[in-house]
Amino acid sequence: MRALGLALIVVAVLAAPACSRQPAAPAPAAPSPAAAAAATVEGLPDYPGAVRTGLETGEVKSGFSRSIEARFHTGDPIGAVKKYYEDAFSANGWTVVSTEQKTTENKWRLSKGTTVAEVEVETEKTGGVRIKLERRDR
């Protein structure tokens, strides 16, 4: 009888914390439109229909107060991507500082005030085009 009483006490002690558990926390809310906009490269629009393959923010590079780099992939031909960004440079007030053009790769260095940027578009061997947008602010 004493063993049965002891067993009941042990079960009660072990079960008590389980009965007082808090309900699970609700799922976090979706990011606000402002937060989503902050994850874009200001002044360098995402290529329409491209799939984002990478994003790095906040890593301060030498001499700059902030930086952001976004990478994308698209199945469109490199000529269409190149034209889109060349039009975007002037539409967004960028000055092209230098250009490197090859058959399968184009790279632009840009400036606007104290901000610098680089845009690279490159044909991938597996098909499609890789796009890299990088902006650094002083």
C-alpha cells in the first residue's frame, strides 16, 4: 500500500508540469511591405521575372556605411537583361563610371552622389543569365 501511495505521488509530481504548459506561440507575421522593400537594391530594380538566388545586407565594406548585394537568375537572353539595366541606369539617375563587355558577360560600375554600385550580368553555362546588383553607400 505504501508503494502504491508513493507511486501516485511520483506520477502526480511528474504530471503537474505537463498540465500547466503554455500554449504554443503563434506563427510570426509576414514581413511588412516596408521590410520587403528594404531588401531590394535601391535605385537598381530587380529584373522582371527573375528568381532571387541570394541577398546580403548590412555587411559594411571598407569606407562605406552600408551595403546590399542581390543575386538573381533569369531564363531571358543576356541581350534583353543588358538592355533592361542600361535603361534603368539613366532612369534612376546613375552615372556609368566604367563598362566591361564580353560576349557572355557585362559589368558596369556606377555612381550617384556618394553612392557607388556594380551590376554584373553573365550567361551561365547551364543556361540562363546570372545577375548581381551591389550598392554601397558612404
